[in-house]
Amino acid sequence: VIEDPLASEPVFNAVPFGFFSESFGLGVGVGGVLSHFPRPESSLYGAVTLGTSGSYNVALGATQLRIPGWDRWVFNPLVMGARYQNQDLYVGTQNPGFEGQRAGAHGSDPENTLNVTQWDNRVEMEITYLLPTGHGKKEPVLHVYEVQDGSLRAGPSGGESWNPLDSGRSYLFFTPRWREQTLENDALNLPVETLNVQTGVRWDNRDYPLNPSRGNFLEFSYQRDFLDQESLGGWEAWFGEAEQLLNLGSSRASAQRVLAFQAWAAYVPTWETDDSGAVVWRPPQYEGATLGGFYRLRGF
């Protein structure tokens, strides 16, 4: 995606930030993006955050990396390492004072949590292949949008019909990832690890994905863990997501008014409850059906 085809020279931007939270205390950090590098459509990014409590995180990644001659293939790597203090997690089946109760279950006590230090390390690589259908069959493969003040002015990449053969850009994607979280307190040292692969199909039929005003989006995927870690390995999960946008036009107060409807669901066929009441063959708390995190905002 190139918003401005003339802006092909590398451009670096950095933004400092500060905040306060229970986990970080007073937190400060800086994030930076090197755009149009190593190719005009690519970007490198990173961020570092430090807190007075001893919490920190570091993230490095890239978007839209391509190999010359393989323009339909896109690589989006991410590496992240972090330590978070004072984390209240709803995990465990025999927590002190709540013996016999599974934390986080329906009807469990809101105070049934573990306060831990959480180490979190992850490496992943999303690999996508643009199918030669709809707006993806046109050459060049890289789509150029004409944008003014953040809104699309010309060159939509979807929203013209409900036929994926004629409208939108369709992708096959494949995402191997490794992640390990270790929970620590005075009585606990519990590493939870996953080595999984998620694969699926995506139809992005929105006119401008970064700030859409019309169209729709569909995605279906399957995820499987390949570690044999007793009850926390070998799980499987299915996902589905749908989005529909309705353009209400402009007004005196707004240049663009849009109603967006979105649904997202996940199903874990391997989910079981053993004789002790513990859930086994399930994704760890940072995988599967989750809100929050790096990719999905949490709302109330």
C-alpha cells in the first residue's frame, strides 16, 4: 500500500509518550517508524517502554517486506520481549483461599486471582499471498491510493460489488508463531509456551483499509499448536470475522460518516474438562478467543 507514490525516499518519525498504570507505575517510552524502507511500500518500526515499577517492553517489526520477483508475497515479522509487574491474572484451580474453584470461571469469585510478575516473549511472521482476483489481478500488484487529509479521494481497492472475483483483494495467509509467558510469584514459577501456526483466507473488500468508508471484510482461519506440553499443548482453534460498512455521506460537521458492524467468533474443538475440573487441551490465556493484546482492542 502506497498512500503517496511520490514519497519513495525513506522517512523516519519518532514519538515519545508517557502514562501511568498499576503494572508500570510511571511509564515512559518512545516509538519510531522508518517508512519507505527497504522498499517504497515497506516500513520498519520499533518501540521501547520503561516503568518505575521495573516493567518494560521492547518491540521490533516490519510491514510489507517483499522479495524481488515475488511481489504477491508479503512478510510481516514481529519480535517482542517484556516484563510486567503486579499482574492480576485469573488463572489456577487451587489458589489460596479459593480451593476447588477455577479462577475466571462463571460464578468464580472476582478476587480469585494471582498477583504475579509476567515475562512475555514472542516471535511471529505473517506471510500473505495476494490472489489474482478482484482488484488483486491488476498490475502493478501494489495498489496506489490517492489520499487527502487521511481520507480516500481516488483509487479504491474494494467496495464495488459482493463478488470477490470482481471486487476487493483476496489473500491466503500463513502465520507461524512462538510465544512464552512465565508467571512468577513467591510460590509459583509457571512457563506457558506455544509453537503454533495459523492459516486461513481473507477477503478485504473495503475501499481504503486504513480508513474505510464502504465495503466489507471477511476472514476465516485455523490455528494449531504443535507442542506436547501435557494439558496445554496440541490444541486447535477455528476463527471467523466479518465486517460491514455503511457510508452515510458527509455533513457540515464531518467529511466522512460511517456505520461499521463487526462480528468475530472463535471455537476450540479440543477444549475438555478433566476429572478435577481443570480445562485441558485449550489455548493459553494469550491465544484463542481473547480481547486486548497487540492486535485486538478491548472495549467496554
